[in-house]
Amino acid sequence: MSIKVPYSKSTLTDQTHSDPILGQFLHLLAQDIEKNPQHLKAISSDLVSRVQSLVSEVDFDIDAPLLDDLEAKGETNRLAKAINGEI
């Protein structure tokens, strides 16, 4: 089993508008993929299974604020208490 990651220039362009550094990195990566497709390697099903087993019980909220966002709002103490199970 191999997993293919969809790639399109429109997706790349959409992502570059919000973060110029990420955009530059993705552009560099896209250029390298186009010039050197022989460097791409499929991910084995064993590796996929291993990664899935490692993260299967990890819960996360994709919409939760990042630590920098919390620090900007002065909410890091609340986060620390939540992590420690105090609230």
C-alpha cells in the first residue's frame, strides 16, 4: 500500500497568501519535486500503521488557539492549569 499526496499549483497558491514563509518553502519544495521526481519515495504500509498506532489515542482540536495566541492574550497560566488537570 502506498499513499499519494495530492499536489496542485492552485492549492500551493492558496496556501501562500496567508503565510509568505510557508509559501516560499512550498514553492521550493514544488520546484524540487518537479525537477527531481526520482527522489520521491512511497511510504510503506508498515510505517503508516506504526504512525497511526502512535497517534490513535491523541485528541486535538484543530481550531484551538496555539500557544503564541494564548500568550498574546495572557492565558498561558490557564493553559498550564488545564494541562496539569487543575481545571
